[in-house]
Amino acid sequence: MRPLGVHHVSINVDDLEKAIEFYVGILGLSVRDDRPNLPVPGTWLNAGAQQLHLVQGEAPTGLGQHFALLVEDLDAVAGELRDKGFTVGGPMPVGGARQAFITDPSGNLVELHQPAGT
């Protein structure tokens, strides 16, 4: 097997409207209009060329699981989020890259990742 990349990440959120407000209104993802008709409420979002699928349901207990969003300027992003009242950990170096973490309204951990050399 040789994967071409990650197509999407799916996460459970306990309040779909709050999650959409966070991911679209705060983190800048955009809503897709091609979500199939499924038996559970949810929303599909664009995160660059990849997707984030929000599914209404009980969010799992945080055990370190997370996904990462690539950002160009981690300091600017972290500052903007803090100015909006969010807690952002770090930023801290990891290899040649840098990362910081934020938690969504359902308790899901989101890494903000600035690649090395940017």
C-alpha cells in the first residue's frame, strides 16, 4: 500500500453549532456543500486541500489524540487566538518546526503546526 495523503479527519463534537462556529469562525475552515445524507448530524469542512468532518456525538476523553492544522506564522495565529480569549499552549519547538495547541469547544485537541523554514 502507498497512501497518497490524508483525505479527511473525522471528530465527534457534542455541540455541532458551537463546533462550526469555532472551526469556521475562529480557525478559518470553510463549510463544504457535498456532505452525503447520513443518519447522524454533521458538517464537512475544508482545511486547505484536506477535510475535517464534524460528527454530532459524544467527544472522547482526551488521551493525547489530536490532528494538526498547518499555519504559516504560528506566533501571529497564537496571538490572534489569545486576543479572542482562547487559551493557546506554547508555541514550542519540535524538531525544526514549531507547534502550539488549542482545545475546541468539545474538548478535542488541535495542534497548530508551523513547518520548519517558514
